[in-house]
Amino acid sequence: MIANDKIIIYRLDNQDNSITTMTNHKATPENVFRGQKRPWILTGLSLVVLLISLFHLLKLSQVITQWEMLSALPITVSPFYLAADGFVWGVSGLILSWSLWTGQTWATKAGLILTLLFAGAFWIDLIWISEAEQLQTRWLINLVFTVLGLAAVFLSLNLTNSRVFFSGNPAKIN
């Protein structure tokens, strides 16, 4: 309850059923609405994004340390492309993971956009870099996992609890 610009918190003591009040907090929108717990689905999504970004940063470090060997191999892409791919997805994943964890208001849109870009880049890489035989045998399972991953991200970012967490104000849910 808010009264006279103070947050009044009522707590029921289970031992003697007495009610204790605490009024030490100034009533600001940050104190009133940002005390919400992060939904478990966002915790999981943030950790998955963190793991994917760490994988891409590991890829970047491996490309940098093995640059000479990669340059000598007869591969269809340059080590620069592999390093740029690792850097872009590693850094953007770290930023997205942090924004999901902290509940930034722009995290939902950024998550949706980066998810679509990541899926598109995955399929472009798969078609451009993969050998025809490998693409023919694995395209269906890659498609299934892409659709499931997109659906999981879209649903988790659009749950009511997630929208409340990102808006910071339960009264603003659309």
C-alpha cells in the first residue's frame, strides 16, 4: 500500500498472527514495480542465450589462435568470416542475456529480432557452407529445431509474466 509517498508493507507474523508494518521505503516507481521476481522462463532463456554467446566467443578465440592453419585449409569461407561471426553473435548474445536477466524494457524486441537474425544466419550458413550431401540428410532435423527454438523464444517473451517483468509496471500490460 502507498500512503504519503511511502510504501507500507504489511507482514503477517505466523507465530502470534500479529501484523507488522514497515514504512521505511520512499514510494518511487522503481521501488513499487521493480521488486518483481524474474519469471523462471526468462531465467532459463537468459542462461541459454549466455551459453550460446559463450560458445561463439570460444569459436572466436579458436579462430584467432588457429588462424594460420585455417588460412592454409581449402575451406569455402575465410577465417575472417568465422571470426566476425563468432564476435557478432558472442557480443550480441552477452548483451541480450544481460538485458533479459535485468528486465530491460527493450529486451523483448531485441530478443525477437536477434532470434530471427540468428535463425536466418544459421540457414544461410547451412546452405552456403555445408556440402550438398550433408544438407540433404540433415535439413529436416535442422528445420524442426529451428521452428521449436523460434516458438520457444517467442512464447517465453510474450507470456504475461514476462511482459509484466519487462514493463516494470503491471498496469501497462497490453
